[in-house]
Amino acid sequence: MSFFSSVLAWFSSIFFAKAAELAVVGLQASGKTSFVNVIGSGQWSEDVVPTVAFNYRKVRKGAVTLKIWDVAGQPKFRSMWERYCHGMDAIIFVVDSADPDKFDTARFELHQLLGQPGLAGVPLLVLGNKNDISDHASVKDLIRDLELDKIQDRPVSCYSCSMKSRHNLDIVLRWLTDCSH
């Protein structure tokens, strides 16, 4: 890259930089923190400590800065979700797609959250995590079981992914950087 190109790229990153603020929510052990870690460092680890309250991480991808709030999923912390989702550019709801026994609770909690008036219109990205495990739910199954087709007041996207194998994370990352527009 020539000096001129380098300077132009640097100016572009300063004057045309974008930022997106995201809240990552979902039931405990769905893979929220693993998602944030993989987006931030590109590395997956089995040694993830359950989140207590929240974690905050700032990640730069090209000309986009992602400010990510990773909110705990244990029942006692779910009442905090609305507070962390308010004012966000997008809500990311992570679901363990290999644990259908939790789909009813996930659906209930998701629709409770989205029913809050202050969150109307905030785009929703649902990630069906752990698609590297056999018998995981497909995107079609998640849309049906979480009743995503009933959500009318905001853009909704749903992807099947795996933090461990990084399957579909390039598509998810593109969605995240596009939400900053």
C-alpha cells in the first residue's frame, strides 16, 4: 500500500468511521460471552466464566466500532435486559439451538423484552448457537419455536451459527457492521 493510500485510509477511518452499540442477551449458557469473545479476538475457548450482571467490550472491525454489552442470562438478571437494550442499535438474542427444552423459556423472555415500549423498532438478531452439535434446531425451527414471525415492529434476522467452529460468523459480522448505518 502506498503512502498516499495509507493516509487516505487513515482519514477515511477517522471521518467516515461508524459505531454500533449492541446488547447481547439470552438464557444462561447459550453462548453470549463466547460470541462476544469470538467477535473480539477471533478465538473460541471452552474456559468461559458465566457472566454476572454484564460485561462490556469495544471491538473495532474495519471502519466500524462495535460497543457490545453482554448481559447475564440467569433468571435473577433478566429484569436488567431492558435497561441494557434501551438506546441500542441492535439487540442480539442468543439461543442454544441444541437445547429445545429451553425454547419455551427463551420465547417467553424474548417476547417479554420486545414488548417494552422503549425498545420498539430496535433491530433484532437471533443467533441459534451450537449448530455444531447434532440435532440442533434449524433456522426454520427457531423462527417457528420462538415465534419470530409474530414480531412486526422491527427488523428481525435469524442465523444458525457455532462459536466453536465459527460457522456463519462472517455473515453475522457483516450484519453487525451494517446495523451501524
